[in-house]
Amino acid sequence: MAVQTPVIGQWFRRPNGTLFEVVAIDDASATVEVQQFDGTIDEFDIDAWPKLLLIEAPAPEDWTGSLDMDPEDYVGKKDKEQPIGYQDPLSFLDKL
């Protein structure tokens, strides 16, 4: 079922599984700006929004998706503490 009205801060999932958040609605250009979980910014025409077959989704628990950083980025940096979430014992599974 398509969502009729975009809401800033709401997360959605496309039929292909892409997760994104609505970050802005520009009434002047009639567009909806979204940020995908990986950080990519995109926009849709507001007229096309109802045809996208979006599903409302909860915000992801893993906040690191939109950051272009890996735990290895912190190796050897004694002054900087690793962000919460990088101590996850299952984080190595992404490397497989």
C-alpha cells in the first residue's frame, strides 16, 4: 500500500528493500528529499510519491549505516574512543 503523504523524520522501505528517511519536503520545487540508510541523498517528485509502493518502517537501531566509517578507522587513534556500537561482538560478520 502506498503512503499518500511524506512526513519528515519518517522511515520507509521500498519494495526492493532500500531503507530511507524523509529529510525535507520542498514545496517550491514539489520534491521530497530522502536519505538512504547508507547516506545517499535522493529526491522524488511529490506527484510520484503515492506510486512508489512504500512501506512505513521503524528507524534502524544501527545508527552507523549512514556513516562512512569502519571500526578500522579508529585503529591506532588513542585519543579517540570508538563510537557506541563498534564494540558489537558480531560486527565481524559484515567482513565475511
